[in-house]
Amino acid sequence: MSAAEYAPSDPSLEVNPERRRMLTGVVTTVGAVGVGFAAVPFIESLLPSASAVAGGAPVEIDIGGLAPGQMLTVTWRKRPVWVLHRTEAQLAVLPALNSQLKDPMSREPQQAPDLPNWNPVQRSVKPEFLVAVGICTHLGCIPKYRPQPGSVSPGWRGGFFCPCHGSRYDLAGRVMDGSPAPLNLPVLPYYYKDTRTIIAGEMANGADQNWQPSGW
Ligand code: FES
């Protein structure tokens, strides 16, 4: 049959092209909203919780195989977190560097509050393990671990050197005078789950998941 055979005799039944466009648009919009509502629970089930997004999920770090002098790197909040197993000799150097540092006693809020057994010179919970965020506080480059004395400058006692603009940090992450970086490296919240396991990104009681140092 041709279209003409379906032409209604009553003008009120004639199809109005403008009205058809409008109805089609309404159905399309409702359909899209329906899909949206149906999809939201599914998508939400794939996403981390809001607090995890805001604070960064804590990370578990196995330090069992980390020998003195070695350092490992994990990722937390998309940033590198270092764990450095400092030797007795490396620890012994730290107090002698105080007069060459911008913030030797860690007075700036570059570390999580309430870290147990906190020592502002060693900047750690246990003396031998430094746990710090490896992001230069100048413009965000990643400093290099340079433990060998003299490897950066004649008086170098070992530390971290930022290749971007030459900032220098000691092996506690304390920034040295003359560096463009203004602040010590951040020490994030962490605790020891057992003798070989560190949980970084929160305190033992679950606190401080949203902690941030200055400049973030
Ligand atoms: S970003 Fe490290 S010195 Fe500039």
C-alpha cells in the first residue's frame, strides 16, 4: 500500500511533523536518563570509596628483604614513597648536618602528627627506616638517592639530590641550605603492622588518611 492510502480523512488525525519531532526528543531524553540511572549503581560499584579517593588508600610495604643501605619505592596517592634502611653510619651523620639545614628540627608541618617515637632529626618511627614521600618540595621532581660521600659535592655526606634544580636533602629528607626547595620531604602517616611490614597512608588506629603536608 502507498502512503496516500493511509491518509486520514479527519484533519485532526493528521501527523504534525513538528509534534513528531518533539515526541521523539522526549522519548530519547527519558531513555538516556533511564540508562543513566540504571548505570550509576554499576559504575559506583567499580569505583573506590569517596574517602579512598580523597585520602589515598593505605599501602602495605614488605621490608623483610631490605638490607641496610638499600631503598625501595612504592606508590601512594600516585606519588613515590621511599623506605630507606639506614645504616648505623648513615644515622650517625644526621646530627652533624643540623647547621647546614633549613629546618633541622622538622618544625614545619612536613610530617604526620602523632607519629610514635618521633625524632625530629631522624624523622622516623624506628631510627633505621626512613619512610618519606620522594617528591622534591621545590617543583615536584623526584630526587635521586645518592648515599656515597662526595658523590654530589666535595662535602657531601650522603642524601638525596634533585636533578631538576639542584636541591639537596640529607638521609632524613631534611632540605639543605642553598637549595631552591623550601621544605623537608614529607613523612606520611604510617605504622608497623609487624616487624617486616609497614602500612603507609594511615596511623595504626586508622587516623590521618587525609593528611597532607604543606604545598600539596
Ligand atoms: S624540582 Fe627539585 S630542585 Fe626544583
